[in-house]
Amino acid sequence: MKTAKRLAYYDVAAARAQSAKTFDGKVYELQGAVAVEQDTGNIKRVADIYYDIRSVRDHNQRIMAKRRHKQEELKEVSRKSS
């Protein structure tokens, strides 16, 4: 069984990640190392919200990383080949 790769905050800030959802239900649009909350427009650094992130989506709205519990590591989601 292959282990999932841990996704660090600088990987989340990479250009391929478009949005992140936190455990409290907030959705942030990712623009490099900056996260903009969709509802209020508040700006935060990705490093500041990294440990609150539940899932990360790419530009095609596919989940690319997730964690089920706050205490777990953020891990990449393997994609099935079609």
C-alpha cells in the first residue's frame, strides 16, 4: 500500500491550488501565499490558516488534498486514472 504524501503549506500556496475549505466552513480563494475569504474578503496568509484547512481544490474543482481531523496531516489525494 502506498502512503499519501504530506502537503506542506508552501505546496498549498503553489499555483495549482485554487481554493481551500477550513474546518469551520470558511472557503478561501488562494492567490499564491495569500488566502482571500470568499464571503467577507478578509485576507490571511496561507501559513496562518494551514492548520485549519480541511480540503484543498485545484483549478478544476477536484480535491487535491484533505484531512479528516484537525490533528491529522494534510495529505494529497490520489487520483484514479480513467
